[in-house]
Amino acid sequence: MIKKIDIITSTCIPLPQENVDTDQIIPARFLKAVSREGFGENLFRDWRFDKTGQPIRDFILNNPLYSGSILVAGKNFGSGSSREHAAWAIAGYGFQVVVSSFFADIFKNNALNNGVLPVIVSEQFLTSLFKHIFSNPQSTVTVNLKEQTITDDTSGESEHFEINPYKKNCLLNGYDDIDYLLSKKQEIENWEEKHS
């Protein structure tokens, strides 16, 4: 089971860097584990901590002014290798939504498979979001999965976003692929009985 997503209103963590790749999201040296546990603590490890393990003050995740379950990222987020661990790290840190104007396809699918909603917005909407978040860290964004809308609560501006209908159903119900199949068990058994 994954955490259900329906309507999320949250403050945001802004990461305006473009072309953030999966090695920056979770460095390769942390990929030995096969369980999803513990990846959140190493999210953006080399940006968050120096070589001695001390937090780098300038990095946004170390700034106490910013918090929330929505990561607002620059264009082309999640490029690079196909490692699913990047999505594990995003989810493990506590993000439920990542907003960007473009996602690498493999990262987008890995995120959806791990209970993280990638929301694609226009460049203009993204620029406006960054402006409002940086000027007021307490500003919020509302993501309505059922309606497929994202709203900048500061300006009231909304955009519609696309999502695969199957993945939307899974996120709304907190299903991974196996949970979805189990939810259809009775229908499958009825069909088998009817066609045997």
C-alpha cells in the first residue's frame, strides 16, 4: 500500500535548479540497498551535506524557513539514469508531490509507482510559483488529484495537469500495482467462473 493522495494543500520547498538528475537526487554510492527504507535521509546528499557530514547552510532543504510535502523543482527534473531509488528518496523524505515544467519519463513513472505525484505545469506558472514561495515561505499550493488541478493559493491561479487514468486511480486509493489487482480479485474470479 502507498499513501493515498486526494487534495493536498501544503507549503512548498523550492528547488529552481534545472536538469536535476537522479545521481544528484540520490548519489550512486547509496544504491546498494534493495529496501526502500532510509533513502529519504540521503536525498540530495551531496548538496545537503559537506564531506564531513555537516549540513550546507545555503541548501534549501537545510533552511528552516521552508518545509512541506510539495517540492517545486526546475525544468527537466529526474533526468539521467533510470534508478527507482530517486523516487524512493523523494517519497522517503516526505514529499507527496513534485511540481516541474518537465520530468524525465522514467522518473515520472517511478514516482507514480511509489506514491509521489509528478505535476507538470507551464513555465509561466512555475516561475510565478517560485516567486511567491521565495517571497513568502508560508504561501501554499493546493493540488487536487481528482480534478487534476494545481492552484497557487497566493494568486488564485490554477492549471490543469495530465495523469494516466490508471495511475490516478491507484494514487486516489493508495494502491500499488499488486493492491490494484487484489482489489479486482472478485471481478477476476467472477470472469473466470463465467468463462471456464
